[in-house]
Amino acid sequence: MYRGKFITLEGMDGAGKSTHIPNIVRLLESRGLEVVSTREPGGTALGEQLRSLLLYDSMHPETETMLMFAARREHIAQVILPALERGAYVLSDRFTDATFAYQCGAKGVAKEKVQALEMWVQGDLQPDLTILFDVPVAVSMQRLSTARAPDKFEQEGAEFFEKLRVAYLERAQLYPHRFRIVNADQPLEKVKFLVEEIILSL
């Protein structure tokens, strides 16, 4: 059977990636494809419970990392792999690149520990395409200042977001075959057009 494609959207808080999910879903469905839209942390009943803890409860960065991968294991087993195996396209708002950016890049968890968890939890599963929505830190923070009640990550300061952006761009350089960087500091329609071009190229 034809295996589906796994698409992930990444970017720091305030980059605007979530805004484009409905349009990507419509675009893929217009091609006759089944689309499963999901998110991390979350995606399953257990994952959503862990999401609440991860976004609002204070904890050690390594505890945070292990909980992220606990949620991810359920997500892969219950949602991602079954969908891919039946030929669906999976669109996930964040995946493991976010853990490398947030927990390693911004919070200092050793990359070797995350790599070990990645191998254990995912095996050889990696996204076919990752779209990184990139904006300057000042833009991200300005957008967040007018948003809903912020979670603990969104309340972080400029230094945290600088580290986060650097970590994401390093991931993109490390895996150029699957990453596409979109300058999200542009009018919404321009960003939408760029995203559609990337999706259609897949």
C-alpha cells in the first residue's frame, strides 16, 4: 500500500505557523488526499493531558523532555503511524525538532539524551517535510504580547527566544533535505502563497 507523507510545522511561539494549518488541510484535501491534522504535545487523549502539564506546570527541563517523548510515543503509535500506513497525509503542529529547539537549545538539555530518546521512541520515523516559520525575536514577542493568556513558554524573555531561534535554524542547516524555511515576517497572503508552493512541491 502507498505510504502517506508526514509534514511537520515548526517555529517559535508567535511565528504564526498554526494560522496556516486549515489552509494546508484544504489544499491537500482538494487533491483527494486524506489528511490527519494533529499537534504536539497532544494528539491523543493522554497526550492532551500531558500537554496541560507541559505548558503550565513548572518542572525540571529533563522531566519536561521525558514527558514530551511519553506523549510522542502515544502519538506515533495511535495516530501518526496508522495514518501513514493507510496512505493518509499527516500534518503535525510541532514534532521532535521542537524538543531539540526548546529543551536542548533554549533550556540546555544535552542533545545526546534527546537523541537517545528520539531513537528509542521513533526508530527511523522522520518527517518527509518540515516547514520552519521564521521571524525575528522582536516580532515574535510583539505578537505574543497581544495574544491570549500565555503559557509558560510564551512568557519567557528575549534571551530564551534568541536561543530558540538559533536552535531551529541550526536544525534546518543540519537537515536541508526536509526543511524549508519560510520568512513569516511578511503579509499573511504572501506567507500563505509560499507555504502552498512548498506543499505542492511535495
